[in-house]
Amino acid sequence: MSNMAIPDMVFLDTGTLGNTSFKPLEEIGTLRIFKNTSFQERIQNIGNSPIVITNKVNIDKEVMDGCPNLRLICITATGINNIDTIYAMQKGIQVKNVAGYSTYSVAQATFAMLFKLIHQLDFYDNHVKSLEYSRSPFFTNLEKGFFELKDKIHGIIGMGEIGRQVAKIAEAFGANVIYYSTSGKNLKQDYPRVGLDELLSKSDIVSIHAPLNEQTYNLVPMDKLKLMKQSAILVNVGRGGIVNEADLATAIDGGMIGGACIDVFENEPIEEENPLMQLSCKDKVVYTPHNAWGSAEARKSLIQKTANNIREFLNSI
């Protein structure tokens, strides 16, 4: 491969990135593109390419053994749960991910979802567009109440780069920030660090910005949801599986919490029979299809940083 003048690369699931330019990758060498790659198509689509780029396609032992030319796996994401990294190391295959590209996108999406729910924007938007407001005897409508973030407590689970940006924004709206470190290592912050139970019981807003791992899987089941205020709103833009979805659905419909904003689900796309899709109180939730990370700027940065990873690899061989 070190003698290869034009690197051969394959991108297995460009459909996950929407309408994005891949020019930084195409400037490096030959790029074969697949909008999606099924489980059965993985080895066939990779073929003899030494460099594979993927977002969510699973690259396991079977694929690595079936693609003997494979030398580099580039993940167009931060999480690498879909790669058997231990076996890749044994095979001498490098794995490179991208961190820090979506901080502002996820932080912005956190508050976009939150305000949509707090201010009941769907209801009021429809009130005007349906001409109900035009026919009203009043200049205003306050049928659905909303509240300010000022002086509220915003609890953050996972005070990494995204969590810190969310904290800054929350402070700008006058909220008081506390946080829980899921790793137990992130201690030097400008905000009070508390235990999970204290955070859940005190917070008016709880937002999750943590990765999915052994420490965070099922971190918030029913006994934790019961600690939350009845008016509290839970925002999960971290990973599905951190919050028990069946328990969350029960808590929302049972009036145990005020509502939830969810961008990530344990199985994606979310299954139709998921309890979160069967809620009777649909006005208490806002859902988005795991796209909080995907602003135009974030995706542009993601592709550029992936290209940088490939160049770094090529310069090392």
C-alpha cells in the first residue's frame, strides 16, 4: 500500500450524512461511494480497498478476515461501538474516529428541542395558522403555560465538551448548572459536581451528553425517574440505552415528569412498537431522528477531519 500512488477508498454509508460534499476525500484518491451497505453486503462493497470509511456499518472479525487488504477504518463519528477495535489491533488495522466536530450543533439542538417543548410551539403555531387566533376576541393566548429558564436548575449528565457548551448556554439564560460525571474522572469544572440521585431530584432540566458504555447503560431506569420533579424535563442527546425507554414512557404518561426531548434511541431507527411511540400524551415529548449532531457546519468539519485522518495515515506508511 505504501507504493500506491492513488489511494483506493470506499465509503459504505454516505446516506447517513445527507447532502454533504465529499470533495476533501476525493482530493486524496479514488473514492467509491455506497449510500447504504447492508450486513450481507459489507465484504463485497469493501472489496480490495485498503481504506474504508463508515458511520454506522458494523466492521467485525468476519469483515476484517474477509477483506485482507484492509489497513485503515475511518469512522465519521466519535463513537466506535460498531468496530471490533480489539480484533483490528490484532490484525494491525488502524481505527480513527473524529471528535469535537458537533459540539455547537448538539448544544444548539438541545435548546431547540427544549424550547419547542417548553413553549408548546406546535400548539401556538397551529393556533395562528388555523385562523383560530384571527377569530379570537383576545390579543393573546396563554392556554398552554410555559416557564423561564432563569433561576431554574439545569442538571447535566456528562460534562465533556458538549456538556460544557450546554452549560454556558444554560447560564446565559439565567439557569444554575450542576453536573454528574459518568466516568467519575471529570472533576475540574466551574460547576458543582453532585451525585446522580441529587442531580435528578434537584434539576428542572436534565440533559444527557454522555457516551454509551458499561457505566451509562440503563443509567436512568424507573427508580431514578421517580426522583425527578413532576415538572422536570429530560433531554437525551447522548445515546439511546442510557435511559430505559419503557420506564420513560410510563413516567411521561403517568405524569411523573413534565416531558422529554429525545434525539437518540436504543434501536435506530426507532421501532414502531417502542413504548415511546405509543404515548397518549404526545404533547409532552419532542423527538428527532438522531440528527442533533448534523448541522451543515458539523458535517463539513466531519468530512474534513476524516480526510485529515486519512492523510495522517498515508504519511505514516
